[in-house]
Amino acid sequence: MKAKKHFGQHFLTSETTAKTIVDGLGDISTQDVLEVGPGMGIITQFMLTAAKRFRAVEIDPEAATYLDEHFKNIELIKADFLKVDLRDYYSEQFSLIGNFPYNISSQIVFKIIENTDLVERWVGMFQLEMGIRLVAQPKDKKDYGILSVLTPFYYKVEKVMTLGPEAFNPPPRVNSIVVKATRVNHQWKCDPKLLKRVVKTSFGMRRKTLSNGLATIIPKEILNTHQYATLRPENLTHLQFEELTAFIEQHASD
């Protein structure tokens, strides 16, 4: 089966590497697992025997046919993961794994965050730059962005391994990283939906100060009374964004 560029397919070639990725999930013998984009099943083969129950979601019809032919009784969701309502398949917590298509990897993380009450832990393969963004701090100016701020409210992210282009067929033009993420129990001090709006709006105008960038959410004259008003979004930690959002929530309702 040939990889298809429009699906962002780069097939992992080493079974040893695939096993290391699977091991990143830890013990899944008592848990349901969903794989995103199984392709030719190099990760799938280990998941079928390790997980309590295993499903895979695959958008590519040719890959789906291949998987049906090579793995008996595999539960395939033949659809676009970004369009799948996970609550149609899961009412309890599950784990997620995948060699994520690099062209939609940030959208996949956003979807995981939106379903954090269901997705207890996950392991994903990303383009190296994307993986760096997930764990970037304010000092990492060019890498620090929306996902850098939002992710730690929901998951603790750790590196599993890095891979060069030679680990895939066809080889991508970038290096890759595998990360594992474990859900955290954050005690919110503001409305999470408002926080997402504040963060996305701030980084949408990242060269502006927060008082100017957030003018569509709260009047500048009000935000200017806050200590972070003259800073740019790249200067705030995720907890400082929470503090700022709590201020906006309080004063927006005054």
C-alpha cells in the first residue's frame, strides 16, 4: 500500500519502535484504546492483544480494506477522526494512540482536550516542532503558543523518543517525536471556555500587548488596571493566563 500525501501518511517501519510507542501507554489490559490513523497496522498489531478493547479510526478506504484483510475481527471506524463524535463510541474513559498525520496534529490535540473527561491518557507521534510546542515555556519565544498554554491544564506531557526521517516510509522532511500525556486534575479558578477564548485571541495578535489584543473581550481601560496588561501573550505562563482570565471574568460581569 502506497502512502498518500493528502492524508499525510508516513508509515513507521520498525516494529521495535512501534512496541516502544505502545509501551508508552503503560498497562492497558483493563482499558479501552482507540488508535488514530493505523495505516498498515504496525502499532495496531500490538494493541489488539494488549488492550481490554481496541478500536481504530481510519479515513483512508484503502488502508481500511488492508486492515480488515490482515487483522481478524478488528473494530474499525471508517471516518475522519476530526469529525467523529467520540461519545457515540465511549461513555467511559479510554486511552488514545496514534502516528498522527502531521498536517492535522494540532487539530487532533485540540479534539483530545475537548474530550479530556473521556481521554485519560494518550501517546502520539508528531513532527518535532509540534511536540516542542506542546511543552514550550514563555522563555521559548517562537515555540510558545496556544497549545503550550492550554495543554498543561489538562495533561502532563513527557517525551518518549525522537525519530529521524529514516524511520518512516516515505521519509518525511522533518524529524519526529513521540510524547505521552497523562491527564491532570486541575482545580479551575476561571471558566475554561473563557480561558480558551482569551488564549486564542491573545496569540491571534501575539505582537500586540494584551490590553490591545483582548480589546474585543474586555475594554482596554479595564484591562489596563491589571499587572499583565502591557505584556505580550508569550510572556505569560499558563497559570498567569488563568489569573488574567479570572480577572476578565470578574470584571466582565460587573
